[in-house]
Amino acid sequence: MQLTEHVHLLASGAAGFDLSDPLDCHVYLVRGGRRSVLVDAGGGRSARTILRRAGGTGTIPDHLLLTHGHADHAGGAAALAEELPGLRVLAGAAAVRWIAEGDERGLSVDRGKAAGVYPADYAFRPCPRVEPLTDGTEIDLGGGVVVRAVATPGHADGHTCYHLRTPAYQALFSGDCVFTGGRISLQNLHDCRVPAYADSLARLAALDVDALFPGHHEVSLARAGRHLTTARDAVARGLLPRSTT
């Protein structure tokens, strides 16, 4: 599904558009003039579908940018890395060891199973090739298309958003940090941290953003800054925005 000139939606599960396995988050392909990257990997059962759809756009991604380590976003990293031997898998440093080792406690997969979010037989496959990504790192895709990492802890340790600059517009891939309407995702997990979350929301609201591409639910193709300022304004009043969970 093509969303903009540079962004395609390759997968989306039950908390989105039902384009792929129900466990999947939104998985995006971002294309520039020379190369492309994936943002997030889904739960792991749609890897070949993701790559087939990417191939249908005429490009093979060379980076996988993970927003965080939760299984619906990073569970497919190992399978994608196997299918694409040259793929670089990047994630916020705080989550790298958990993803590399498949640490289901660190990634809160155990809590997800207990809550019925993941099937009892779900297994997070370790992805040893994952590398730490530094805040502010930029990946030049060519043709004036650049993706920049923005550290946004709060929903989970190591959570990272990705700010996209193109000649015509700017966008934010926000993972589970912020959604349309200024909603967020607070969960009773060991690494969900409210003060850090508030700081991250304020940081995002300072970005120049036309489009918002979150990890679930609706996308926003125009005037997307309003969703970020809604979240920021709640924080400024000493509150937190409405949570989707």
C-alpha cells in the first residue's frame, strides 16, 4: 500500500489494517533515490510477505530500523535478517541485548503471553545481528531523502522514532510513542517510564512534521504536527495523554 511518494505500508495486523498476520505492527518501507529501509519488522510470521511486497516496489531494503523491542515490532527481525544476508538491523542501545538474545522477560513477551496478547506458543527468535543506534544518526537514502533517529524512551527502554526528510515533506515514524489524536501507549511493564515518556513527547512536538506514521491504528498524511502538539500540551499541564492500551 503506497502512502506517499517515498513510503509504502507492507504489513499491518489486527491493531491496524489487517494486511498481514494479526500480531504485526505497521511495517513501512521508505524509499529514496538510491536505497531503501524498513521501519519495524512485525511479529515474525510475515517476513516473506514483507519482502515480496518490498520487491514489488522495485527495491531491496538494506537497513531494518526497529522502533523498539516488543515482539509485534521486532519479533520478525531474525527472519528478515536470514532472508536478506546484507541487511543491517539497528535498534536503540538499551534494547539491543534483549533483541540479540531473544530475552522474553526483558522484552516483556512473558507479560504479553500472560495477558493473552501473544499466543502461549509464541517465541521471540533471537537476532544476533542487531546493532545499537545512536540518537541523531542519519541514513541518506538518496535524492534528498534522509532518515534520522530520534531517541524517545518512555513506552519502552531503547524506543526510537525516525524523522523522515524529503524534498516535498517531512514525516515521523513514531512506533508506539505517539499515535493520531495525541494518544500514547502506557503499559504496566518494567521499562515503561512516565517521566522519560513526558520528555520524549515534548521533544517530538518540536519537530517539523507533515505526516505521522505510527506503529498501529490510523496514519495521518497532512498537518500531522497537531497530533504531536496535542500530546505535548497534555504534558505541559502535568497530565499524560489518553493511552491506547
